[in-house]
Amino acid sequence: MPVLALLLAACSDDGAERRRALGEAPSFAALMRVADAERGSRLFGACAACHSIRLGAGDKNGPALHGVMGKPIAGNSRRFAYTGALRALGGVWTLERMDRWLAAPATMAPGTSMTFPGVPDALDRADLIAFLLAQSDEGGTAPRP
């Protein structure tokens, strides 16, 4: 039983403390200021079923995501067959656009083939975005709000 308690403690995070520090209805900028890329790495485990993240890794059922932040939407992988719905969005993956996408992909791009319903928790999304930033060619030096 002590081993189980240790494993559970290792998997926990300071999400409750960060939430208390942020107060009621924190802004996206405030969430990004406390975002935890290490926790985002653990959350990315659910995404890894369809997306690779390592530099040079190929596409899976979804496009490879290494270096996706700041890149054109529907343009991070030249080999992946992005849907017209995603290509029609245009622009680049900013922090705010990634937050909207992670919240509800089908709402942001109706007709997308991504069936994932989204990440409802704003702090979880901020942690995932921090992780994606850290997985850039610049080593996570992309500007934060």
C-alpha cells in the first residue's frame, strides 16, 4: 500500500494550489503564466494515441505536433491530409487559437476529422500549451502572454 501512495503522490500536481492562486475566472494570460509544461507532458499522453511529438517523428492518425506552435494551421506536416475545415481556418497556431482548438476542435473547425471532444479544463489546456511550446525547435522560447 505505501508504494501505491508514493506513486499517486508522484502523479499529483499543484493544480489546486494554482487554481486558488488564480482566483475566480482567471484570464487566459493568467493561466499561461502559471502553466506547467511538465504536467502538460503527462496530459499529452492522451494525445499521443494519435499524435507524435518528438522531433522527426512521423504522423500517426493525426499530424506530428513537434514545433506546431507558431506554424500555419493545417501546415505543420507536409504529409498529413488535413481536412478542408481545418485548412479553411488559415493563420497560425497562436496560444489563444490553440486554447480554442483544445477546448472544442469540432466547434472551432466544424467538419474536422478530429473526433476528440476537447479538454474542458482551462488550466489543463494551459499546461498542454506550455508543453507544446517546450516542444518547439526554439526549445520553448516562443513568447508567452
